[in-house]
Amino acid sequence: MSMPSRGSATLGSVRVRQVVLCLLALSVPAFRAADWPQWRGPYLNGSADDLPLPAEWTDTRNVRWSVPLPGPGSATPIVWGQRVFLSSVRREDDALVALCLDTRTGTTLWSREVARNRDTANNTMASPSAVTDGTHVCFTFGMVRMSACTVAGEPVWERDLEKEHGYSALMFGYSSSPLLHEGVLFLPVIRNANPGQYAKAVPPGVDGSRPVRSYVIAVDLADGRTLWRQERVAAAVGESQEAYTTPALLRRNGRTEILVYGADKLTAHDATDGRETWSWEGYNPTRINHWRVVTTPLVGRDLVYVVGPKHQPLYAIRPPDGEGTRGETVWEHPKLTPDASTPLLYRDRLYLLHDNRRLLACLDPATGKELWQIELGGRGVIRASMTGVDGRLYILYENGEAVVVDSAEPGRILHRFPMGGHPARSTIAVGDHALFVRTAERLVCIGP
């Protein structure tokens, strides 16, 4: 098709181009790149638009504000405009609360009690991260309780998915965050089929007497309606049936698919109706019974990247051309892989941590070739995921130590600072020209 030369466009062709541009605009996800609207940021890969942000800070230098939190939680701060949203346990009475703070001052704009915390192994119910489209914000807590309100804090709807679909038994408690796309929340519940697996008291009103199935559900953010619910059948056994992962988004061949990872496989679901379009199984062919999955899929370069549980290889998977077929393993990286920290795609490089040994590797995302690796030093483990912005990688240790690394080869440590507040498991978020670092005790805003 030939295009008109410059200056030769007619009024009709101008109108055609305007219509095309409008249609393209409608196909773009409704987010602002300057915000951090959900767990893995505006691009769902851990990166943000490059802004001039501090590479170094102390307790006072380059700190906009630092405020105490009601209690611990692993939910990542979510930023939209001049509001930051996060979930927390309230120490004094074990309540689960939804919070909104002013990004400029740290002042609490509103706080809402949603439920009561429930004991889990080394975790709290304030682990899933909130999501927002700038009009509504939805908080999900670890008993699969969903609570949505306006960004001003006015309640809109609430749902208890355990009461609707059975008890969700996971050794460390439900921790998946929703994926928000075009006004729809996509939420996986990848759980043990035996509700009594961990001999916990099933809460009142929840059926814990019968086996349950895992599922994926699509919920309208504005009103809480179920748009579809798809059961997810897998051959996994024991703890391997359980997953703590968040869905990923894949656009291909004019279709949007929701990627769900865990229970020994990766599945793709049509975003409009939930039907499974393709799958991949490769990390647990012998059905080991304790390989729960924590890391979330990552999409880039027409590939999907997943990490096997407990430091198993990282796999690059090519989606199939047709439906009802299997994804293809393009390459695998067998070492320096994480257990809990989701890899990062930033500036056409793939970064991953060995989060127990504190090693950082940089790979070519097309081939899996290792370009460089460095030792991060320090002590303890890393459970949060990396953030890439302004040519740097921001990393938070579980003991509260923050490390800043130059993302360019050969990788070098630029800054190290003890934030304190163990356990710190929240990913560092970017928004309103600042970094937001959440520990078990404080939320710190680092920026001009």
C-alpha cells in the first residue's frame, strides 16, 4: 500500500488518520507511565520511565519524608498522581487496613479497616499489592478478600472469594496480586486441593469439608461483577499445587491473553472469556511434591520468561502459533536463579537474582547468554523484586538493607544503605518523581 507524499494529504485522508489514531489510542492500556499502578509497575516488567532519581540517600539526605506504618506487610506501594496506596497489618489489634498517603508529605489521607489478619507461616495477609486506574483502587488480602473504593476512600464493593469458592490452603497464605487491564482485575487462586492440608481452622462461613479446585477469575474493577471464572486443572501434587504468583499480560495476533503460572505449568487464557488457549510444562516432569512457585512470568521480545521453583532454571518460552498447542522452550539458564524475586526486564536486558546467595546476573533476553554477574554482598536474603529506573537497579534485602546497582556492564554497586525494619519484602516503587521504600516499620519517600 503506497502512502501519500508529504503535503499531499486530502481532508479525507486526514480524517482517516485521525480515526486510526483514535483506535490506536483505545488499544493502549489505561495507565500513565509516570505512575506505578500495580505490583510490577506501568510496563508489568519492573521498570519505569527514566526520571532523575537519587542514586544515594541517608536518613535525611534525599529523603522527602519517612513515616511509621501501622504494622508489617509485604504489599508494594502503589502510586497514582499524588496518592500512594498500600495494605498493612495494624499491630495493636491485628486488623488488616487499606491506606492512602499523600506522596508529597506522607500524610495519611484515609485508612479503612477491611478484615482481621490470619496466622500463616512467616507471612501476613497484607501481602498482595493493591491496583488502581486513578478512579478506583482495589485491595486484596490473603484470605482472598477484595475491597474496592474510590481513590478518595469511598467504599464501592467488597467480595470474599473464600466464602464464594472454598477455603484457599497455601502453606504461606494467599499472596497473589491482581493484574489490572482495561478496567478488569484478573486474579489467580492456585491452591491446595485439600482445604485441611495445614490443619488450620477454616473461618466461619467458608466450606472446608470438600476438595477444591484452583481457578482464575476476572472481576470488573468498577462494580465487582464476575466477568468470567475458569477452573484450572493441573497434575501437580502436594505443595506443588500452590502458587504465589501474579498474572502477566501477553498481546499477540490481535488477542490479549492472561498468563498464569504455578502447579507445574504455565497457562494462557483468553482475556475475554478465560478459556485456556495454550500451555507449557517443563520444570517439574517428575511431579516433585514440594515445588511451589513464587516468581511471576515476565513478557518481552515475543517470549515469556518463567523461573522454576527453588532456584531451578529460568526458561524462555515461545508461545505457539495456534490454539490448543504447547509453548516451546527456546533457551534455559540453569544457574543464579531466584526463588522468590521475579526477574526484571530493563533497557533490553534481563536481570535476575540468586536471592539467597546475593548474586546478580545480567542476560541477553534473546539468547540467555550471561553478559555479567556481580556479588551484591551484605547479609541475609532478598525476597523483594528489583526495580529498574534511571539507569539503575534498586534492590531491597529482607533485613531492610537497600542496594543500588549501575545497570550497565559490568554492573557496579553505587550505594548501600541500611533502612532497617525486618522483614522488608516489598518491591521499591516509582511515582511522582520519587522512590517509595516500604519496610515492616516505615514507608520512606526518596526524592527531591
